Amino acid sequence: MSPAAVPDLPAQAEVVVVGAGHNSLIAAAYLARAGLEVLVLEANDTPGGNTRTEQLTLPGFAHDSCSSAHVLIQNNPLIRDDELGLLADHGLAYLATDPAVVMPQQDGDVLVMHRDLEGTAAEIARWSSDDARAFEELVAQWRGGLSAAHGRWSSHLPQPDDDASRRYLALRRRSAWDVVHEQFTHPVVRSFVLWLAMATIQDPRRPGTGFLPSSLVAGRLDFGWSTPVGGSQALPDALVRLIERHGGRVVCSSPVTGIGADSSGVRTVRVAGGHEVRVGRAVVAGGHLARLGAMLEGRDPTPDLVAARETWRPGLCVLAVHAALRGNLGFGADGAPAAAAGLGTTGGMLRHLDRFAAGEPDADDPWLLVVNQTAVDPTRAPDGGGTFKILTIAPHTLSGGRDWADVKDEYGARLLELVRRRSRGLAEADLLAVRIESPDDVAAHNPQNVGGSCHGGEFWLDGTHDGEVVTGWQRYDTDVPGLFLTGATVHPGGSVSGRPGRNAARAVLTGLGLDPLQVMGPG
């Protein structure tokens, strides 16, 4: 049974989950599996949040409107151990690609990242044998203990006092920029590793990003451009099936406008139109944390929710170019297709970030992610066609009082030209339709993308950028009894990791006196 198209709401539920993004649905799935009566309320007419697949250009062309690769979630026990049976019982399937990604160069050469360490090191050795050895060492250290420490961090679990944890925490305090420039020397290799490190849309110069080169390199080696069959939408669709099989409900077209609470905790959830659902045990809020305090009715926001609102910042915002093509893109002399490609040099990426801070879009040598979706899954377009996306970083507020509506088409055309110079299959005659989404459009596409940030933004914990910055709020509970948090604005932040959802489910079950081990492992 699919989610209800017309709201048909019950009078009460044990647990109400606000929002049907992938993290909210993951939390709901674990809670339903644990035997709780779960109701998920979604404002949109379809579930998925930023994991939706939509016909953005032409009929029959299925585009991932935000997320595309599902690499980080592969190490989540939800998928790695198939804890809830999404893979075995609910129709979710992933395709892992080889090559993982390619990085076309200005001279026509292409650096190819394969799904094996030896093959990728051999590619890197074409530019620098020293950097090839450094690349192998980077991966060996990650697999030699840092990865396990990262898994504990992602699950918001304490670190033991051992060498691997100490090395991991020290790495986390550094910046990706420093790590890349200390370990690699050749500009092509530095650009390649730095490009990978920016895949979670964080400024690599910021302390706290030093683990990203190792983490994202290892993830691509292990899983390639891991893609759900049918598009990003396949993940939320499978979760809805699981929730409903365990007696839960997912009701779309039901925007939550208020959460009623008093000094003893949450009491009701109010939906647009006035319907109220009585809450038996808990509310899990999957929307934007900076907006949650204003949704409380019957009591003032607690200090923790005020602090979340005041310390949140959007971080790096994004612009996307979606296109329907006659076929797939190809790269290199033989025009071989690849699921994903990266453009940008270290100097260009640095300039790109500086121009972003100044409110200037950059099309000279920016960080670009090129997603060739039908190279992985040809079912997403009819008649051998292709679906294609460029993702880049762009300021939400332009300098000089300019409006994105006036400049986005020209800017998008410049980005297309950059990719055209380093690929095949992107001539004007190959473009069937183009849709450009500025940061304004990204924010309008999903109301949770506040400020054009689709990765959850960041928290400046002391209120300034000079202190500690984290990509996710460090709690899943709140000072309002019975009110819990999930989504891209809580630890460990955005991207399709599913960690905020699984971690939130653990917090809810523990808070309700239930044993999380009945539905999930200890990690």
C-alpha cells in the first residue's frame, strides 16, 4: 500500500514522526519494528525529502532532485547488515560502479578511480609514484583502525582510550586541506583527493574535516558510485513498505504546523487544517532544527532549542543543473561512460570558496560534481536517453543586490560549457531539456533546505566561526520531555548516511525504556 494521497489522520498515535525524509523514515522503521504504533506525517505529496526521484525535465526522464549516490549509508548497519530486511524483503537494491569516479584533465587525459586500491594507485602513479604510495598508506591507515573509530563517531558512541581512537580524533581536529597538502605533492593528485573530500559539501579548510580525505576515498574504493536501482526514491519507498508492514502509517500532504507541549512534555501534533493527533509517548522531529522551537505551542522553546536556532548557519549552499540527454556522457579518448566525474583544481577550488564567501558565483575553475545517472541505471530514461546533473557550490545571496532569477541561466550555461570541453555527448544537439536550480530554487524545492543548504548546514557552537563548528547538533533528545530529533541538522549531519535516523531511533527506544538491541546491533 502506498502512502495516503489524501490526509486521513487518526486521533492518536504512540509515536508521531514529523517529516518523511530518509532519516525520519529510518527512525520510524526501527520504532515500528520494535512494536510501537508509528505515524509519519509529511508535508509533501510524496515521501523522501532530499532522496526523491522526479521528472524534472521531460516525461519519462527520472532525475534525482538532490541526493544521487548512497555511499555513506553502505557502512550503516541498516544496509551493511540489512538489520531491517530492506534488501532481503522490501525491494531495495544497489548498483556499485567501476570506475567509481573519473577526473578529466584539461589536456584530455582522465584520472580513473577504480574500485580496487591497486588499480587506483596505478592510475595515480602515472602522475606521481610517491603520491601513489601515499594514497595506499592513506587507505591502509583508514582500514587499520581509523574506520572503526569513525563508525563509533558516526553512531554517536563513546571512543575507547586506544591508539586508533586517539589517532582518529586527532585527524578530526585537522583540516582536509592541510591533510591533502601534507600527504600529496602532485597538483593533479592533490586536486583529485581534495575533490573527493568536498563531496559532503564542507569547506575543506575548516578544522574538523581532516578525516574526509580518508573516509571518502575508502568509501569510493569499497562501493563506487553506489546507486539505488530506480533512483534515490527507491530508499524512502522501501522504508515506507517496511513501516506499513509493521503496522505504521505514512501520511503525505499533511504539513505539521505545531507541536503541543506543556511542562511535562509533548501532548499533540497539529496538522494544517486544524486536525490534532494526540501523542502517546514521543514525537520525533525530522524537520529543520533551527525552526523547531517556533513550532512549540503551549510553552516557550527550551534553551537547547534556542541555542540550536541561534548557532545554526547554512554553510555551503548548492546550485544544480539537471538535463535530459540523447545518451550518456563519455570521457577520455575512447569516450567511456562513467557514473560520476569531478572537475576543479586545488587553486580553482580555493578561489571558488573565496568567491562564494564574497557572494560571487564562479565558473572559471570551480568544484563540480557531474552525475551521469543513466550510465549506472539505464531504466531512468526512455529510448537510450540520459539523465545528467551538475552540482556545484554557489552563494545564496549574491553580491551587488543581484537576483538569481536574472543570472542563473547564464551561469548554468557556463557550467555546461566547462563540462562539454572535457566530455562527449554534451553538444547542443544532445541536450533535450535543461533545468537550472539556484540556491533559491533548492530552498523552494524542499522547505528544509533553508538558505539553499541541502546538507543540513552547520552549528557554530560558540556563536562565531572562530570556535568549534560541527555539521550536526550533538543531541537526539531535547529538554522537552518526549521530543526527539532526527534529520540532516543532527549528528553526523547531511548526505545519505542514515545515521541521524538510526541514532535517533536508539535514543527514542532508550528514552522509552525499551532495548534498542531488539531491532539493531550494538554499533
